[in-house]
Amino acid sequence: MKIQQHISLSIISLFLLSCLSINSAISQNAEKIKNLDDRVQKFLENRKGTWQDMNVPASDGKILYDIIVKNNYTKALEIGTSTGHSAIWIAWALSKTGGKLITIEIDEGRYKEAEANFKAAGLSEYIDARLADAHQLVKELKGPFDFVFCDADKDWYKNYFIAIYPKLEVGGCYTAHNVSDQRGWRRGGTGEFYDYIKNLPDMKTTVDNSGAGMSISYKKSEK
């Protein structure tokens, strides 16, 4: 009987220790998330109104953030880093889902500035920044991806999408910047891309015109 009681007490003790360990891990993770949130928010507030060089406005960054968190996306690609404003919003969202971002920039100066911004924001571990020609690298990336943001050379938008489409998971989202469905909008390459993607039966496309214009396309099925 004493042996059974001892075994029972040992099991209870191990259970309680396990619970304490789990609670401690949860508490530490919550603290880490809060510290990161505070750091990113402070960084973005300090840089408010200073993002030039083809970066997205904060309102569009928030759209990207919300899409990723809402859909629990983890495998993200950005085509066109610039100096990193949009990547910071994307990576911040991925810090919530346990994901990571690959972002591509061809200009070395912008690439280096973006890397410094990622470090300052505390998001470097969630970003794989590549200094490369996206025309070539996008074709070489294996994927799969569940979220893509395109904000590079507009005349190549359609080509980027065609290269990425087979690597985009069903349920995934392909977003593109400076796209609008409004009349009188300067169309060019983004117009060609939009006309193409909105007519694909397996892609459900809408446009958010609240900021600088963004197409949002969800992959419903494989062709």
C-alpha cells in the first residue's frame, strides 16, 4: 500500500511540475510577444511619415498584417523589399503565426537599409532577405507559399504571378500593390496584371482602394 501511495504521489508531483513548466513557458512566450509588439510599435511610430523610396503607406501595411493573421499564413514571399516598410508589417504578422518571410530586393543600397530596419524593429529572425534579381529568383524559388505580396517593377507583375502561381497553395493569398479597379487609374503593367488575374476562375480577386490600391486574390483551387 505504501508503495502504491508513493507512486501516486510521484505521479501527482510530476503532473504538477509539468503544469508549472507549461505555465512558465506560456508566460515567457506571452512576455516575448508583448516585448516584440512594443518594440515594433515604437519603431513604426518613430518612423511614421518618413518612409520614402517606393514604400507602402502604413494603412496598406496594416491590410497585409491583417490578412496574414486572419488566415494564419506562415510561408510568405515579398517581391520588392525597398527599405522594408511592408516587410516589417508582414514579418510582424508572421511573428504571431510562427511563419517566415522571404523578401527580394535588387538594389543593394535599399537592401542594406532594409536589413538595418529589420534589426532595429526586432524582426530579423522572421525575415530571409535576398539581394537578387526577382525576375530570375522568383522562378527558382521552390515554395510553396501561402501569402505573396508583389510591389516591384509594374510591367513584370503578370510574369511574377505566372511564375508563382503553381507554388501558391490552395487557400493562399496573392496581393499586389498599386493596383486599382477604379476608372481613370493609370493602368500600365498593373492593369494588364489585374485584367489577367481577375478573370482566372480559380482566383477570387477584390481590390482595396483605401490606400495606394491593392489587389487581393485568394486561390480557390488548382486549375
